[in-house]
Amino acid sequence: MFTLAKPTHQQLLHRISQQSRSSFNYPDVGASQRAFPDGYEHHRHRVSLGNGREIFESAKAALENWRQFDVGWVEAFPANTAITVGNTIAIRVRIFGVWAVAFDRIVDVFDEQKENCHRFGYSVGTLMEHPEQGEERFLIEMDDDCKVDYEVAAFFRPNTLAAKIAWPILHRRFNRFRNQSAEALQLACAPVAAEYPIDG
């Protein structure tokens, strides 16, 4: 879906309703929770968010509200979409003055804790009209030393002829988003990080 005018909330809600009945556009559904499959490009970006339970909970809340998409030119809609397997979300993007909308579905949700270690996150997979094929995983991890990291990882490839032609540009944009999503999470956690500095 491409348009010169910004898609309205009502238009997006209508399209989400339609896309909720759509199928995934790739065969390897769920593969983001294991070794990424061959036949796709792979990308990972990992950053430190700080130390401590407070940082972890702040980052978890940010992911639950899709704050990793707050990068200026990308938006997840609606931002109150519950983190539940099967839910569909619209990704509204503006590139070179043109608006594009793609649709993802939540594939996996994980919230695992063992002693001090804690993992929270989810993966989304692309639906039929998406320019990409593949999955993206958003993960918050706290280790035994209470160090909190954010990782975004994806396997992806073009889905349409137009996407293949524009792939050099789209590829850079998609990877740029993943890097900027880490900055968005760091920004979301900054007030808590200032209150609970690493050196105590």
C-alpha cells in the first residue's frame, strides 16, 4: 500500500481487519526462535541499556508499547496492540515523501525467568502484501550480573518484483530501522538509567 497522503487511523484499522485474515508470505514461520534459515539475509544489532531490574522493566514496558518503532519515519499502529500471538499490526513508513504501509503478525512471545536472568520479547512475521518476507525478533535480556541488553534480529528477503528492484535502498532502510530501534529503546530507558546509574 503506497500513497502520497498519510494513511488515516480509520484506513489503517480497516486494513488491519482485512489483513488479520491474511496468510504469512514465507514458509519458515517461527524460525526466529532458532537458527535463522538459509535463503534469507540475516541482520542482528545488540546494545546495552544499563543495569538492574528497573532498567529491564522499563525496557519491557517500552516493547509492550511498540516504542522501538519511535524512530521518526516509522510507526507501529495501533501502539496499544496487545503482545499476543496472532495479533496483527500495521507498520506505517514514510520514505522519500511517499507513505507505505505493511502488515505483520505476532508469531512468538516469550517471557522467561531463571533466578536473576530474565528474557522478554516477541517476533513478528510478514503478511502477504509486505515488501519483505521474513521475521523480526525484539528481545530484552538481563543476565546474572543484572546487565540489560536489547537485541533486534531479522531474517528477510524481498517479496515482490518492485522490492527486488529497489532492494539496495530498502535493504539499507530496513537495517537503518533496526539500528535506530536500539536508539529508541535506549532513549525510552534513559530516565530510569539516570535514576539508577551503573556505578550505583
